[in-house]
Amino acid sequence: GMPKLNDGALLRNQAYLNGAWVGAASTFDVTNPADGATIASVPNMGADEARAAIDAANAAFPAWAAKTAKERAAVLRKWFELMMLHAGDLGALMTAEQGKPLPEAKGEVMYGASFVEWFAEEAKRVSGDVMASTWSDKRMVVLKQPIGVCAAITPWNFPIAMITRKVAPAVAAGCTIVIKPAEQTPLSALALAELAHRAGVPPGVINIITADSQRSIDVGKVLCDSPVVRHLSFTGSTPVGRILMQQSAPTVKKLALELGGHAPFIVFEDADIDAAVEGALVSKYRNAGQTCVCTNRFYVHESIYDAFVEKLAAGAAKIKVGNGFEQGVGQGPLIDDQAIAKVEEHVADALAKGANVLAGGKLHALGGHFYEPTVLANVTGDMKIMREETFGPVAAVTRFKTEEEAIAAANDTEFGLASYFYSRDIGRVWRVAEKLEYGMVGINTGIISNEVAPFGGVKQSGLGREGSKYGIEEYLEMKYLCIGGV
Ligand code: ADP
């Protein structure tokens, strides 16, 4: 069920459109993945509401863009402070609808809020350029202006951070935005809207359309088809990213895509094994393995393989599985039946092809959406788990002999989001870091994300970068002024 909130008004069961809370003809249920209980029902909106939200965002754009950066920064700063003030309630809502352990949910609230704080600051640092003119009687200047109305489609694995990482830079730049949150986790999004409202975000600047999985497709089409929407930012699966890219072609929309990953984690023979195991545990089992930067494949040098897998299995076996509201729980439920089915399929495929289980390997005794933290050894490249994103708490470990072999195996994928390796040899650290075809490389660490760093992937993991000083550029257009007659 749903825990009692300190501020009950943060649990919203209407969508947020043009500064008002609105319902729809029908609703859909939001359930707790830990016990299947319905915790709320929210409007099941569709194409009409999506069009209304775009209109509202379009109407609000000129006035918001005309505000000074300092004025927009002040509103964002207020929003950030409200998120911090209500971190407990936001975390509880998240654990209830998403399942992650409460401390981890609160951690995401902090992480999500950090983007609002960061882009409140960055709003004031958007600067143009003055070029050295090639004409003595002309001056050449570049202006940076907000791109216009934006759209965001977000996933359930980070119900708050994936919204703020898009909305904060958009709003800081002077854009307005329509958000379609994941159908599994709309309550976190609506609570954010309530706080944005209290912070003084004007009507139409931030709009949230809730829709179930079917209607999300209709909403997505309207957002892509609209010539008013100049930018679409999506975080989710690669297949859906491809669909949105295709749908955005007719309007030549600017796109930011954060898609799937298949992170390799290489442990070289000169690594600190205990540190590598510690990094492996956080990079693998955080959010029950349901993040796009979670390790999917471990490559361990043959000379330290046995020691590594033994310690990894011991660490995995210690993780307490349960309802995210319970004390000491390190791993909550997976999001739904489909997620469990995918994990079971990958484990069964690996076992059939010769892998063996060192920890876990099956549905947890709690049943439902709970799966045991799992370590599979003797994994080989022909297994599904080595090619497809598992999005679950399963570590697949294989051996390698040479550095070249490990790099080639790590790069042998269409994905290119996060990668990790452990080594204490400075030459090797540079060499391997330069050769990994990934947007992000964690070296001697399993945790890399924060608001200051550019998050994003290469190859079929996506387009663009979020967060950092680069993240706001997505939402800005350059305008070149050539001023003659000087
Ligand atoms: P996941 O498998 O993690 O749920 P998806 O890529 O299916 O990832 O979903 C991420 C987001 O994309 C969700 O908000 C979902 O509703 C939305 N979505 C899924 N399919 C479409 C589509 N065809 N058009 C627009 N949005 C979609």
C-alpha cells in the first residue's frame, strides 16, 4: 500500500496542464510492485490532452523566454529547495510506485534535485560569442536562444531524476515543456509538478500528461508530429527510441535519446580485487539491476577469476531482498511480470548453454516480483545475457587472457553507454579508457553519475548528453548575426 505522507497534497491523482490539475474521461491504476496493491488512479489521457498541453506550452513560451536568466534561476532554485524539503515524501512515493529501497529512493530525490540546482546556476551562464570578423565593415555575433516548446518521455527506473535532468535545463534555457512520464511511475512526476507549482513556475511552462502504455503511444505520436514541438528528449529502450526518431523525421525535430546499454566491467590482473568486487556490487545490484548503466557483463582476468567470482557471490548473497520500506533491504522488487520473465529467460538460456550458478539463480522465496541477487559463472559470448540488456539482478562473469581480447569483447555490441574497468597500471588505464567505445567509463569505481558530468552514450545507446555544462546546449539554438554598415 501507500505510506502516510507528511504533506498529503503531494499525492496527486490528476494530471498537470497549464498550471491546473485536470482529470480525463478514464483513469488507470498505479500499483506497488512489491505487493501488487493499487496505490492511486490517474487520468488516462490521449491525443486531445497532448495537443492541449502543447498549446499551453506554446502560449507560455514567449513570456518565459523573455524573463531574465536570473529570474528563471530564482524559480528553479525555489523548486530545488522544495524538493529537498520534501525529500522524505518524494522518496516514499517513489518506493511505493517503483519498488526501490527507501534510502535509495531518497538518494534519487537528491540526485534528481541536483539537476534543478545545477541548471538554476547554469541558466545564468548561457553566453553567446563575438567572432573576429573577416570584413572590416561587418560584425559577427552568435546569440543563444531557447529552442522553443520541448517534449520529454521518461522511464520508470528513475521516476524523478530522468524528469529533472531534462526539464531543469529546458526551463533554465527559457523553454517550456510537455512531459509524458512512464505509466508505472506517474505519482513521482505529479508530485514534482506540485512542487514546481509552489515554486512559482508559471502556467504552461511545465505540463504533465499521464497515460497508460497504449495511450502513451498516441501521446508520443502527437508530440512527434507537432511542428510546434522543436525538441524531444527520450530516455528508454532502444526500440522505442528508433520509433520516436522515425516519427520525428517529418518535422526534423531535434532529438536527445538516452537508450539502452550493455555495460562491460573488466577486472585486470593488477586490480585491487576487493575494491573491484565492491564496485561490481553497486554497479550491478543498484535498483535491482534496472538501470541503463548497470553492468551486464563481467570480464575477469583468468589469474584472478576464481577469487573474484567467489567474493562477488558472497557479496550478492548478503544483499537483503524485500519490500523497499523495510529496514536493511538492499534490493526491492523488479518493476513487473515482464521484467521477471526477461531475467528468467536470460538465466535459463545461460544455464542451458553451460553457465553455472554461484549465487541466487531463481525467483526469491517472497515470490511476486522479487528475484534473488544472482551470479552466473562460466558465461560465454553466445548467451543472450552477453548481448541483450537484462535489466535485472544477474551478474554474468566470464574470463579473459589479454588486454586486447578484453577490449575487443567489451566493444563487440551495438550499445555504447557506460563501461567500467579496474586496473592500477597508469599506462593501461589511459590505453583502455581511450579504446572503449562508450560515452562513459568508470575507472576503479562502479558509480559515475552526477549532475556535473555529461551523461550519454555512443552507437545505438543514443544521441546527446544530459547534465553538466553541455546539457543546457540541447535546449538552445545558435543564431548568427552578421551586422553590416559598421
Ligand atoms: P521500458 O522498457 O523501460 O518501459 P520503454 O522504452 O518501453 O522502456 O518506455 C519508456 C517510456 O517510453 C515510457 O514512458 C513509455 O510509456 C514510453 N513509450 C513506450 N512506447 C512508446 C511509443 N511507441 N511512443 C511513445 N512513447 C512510448
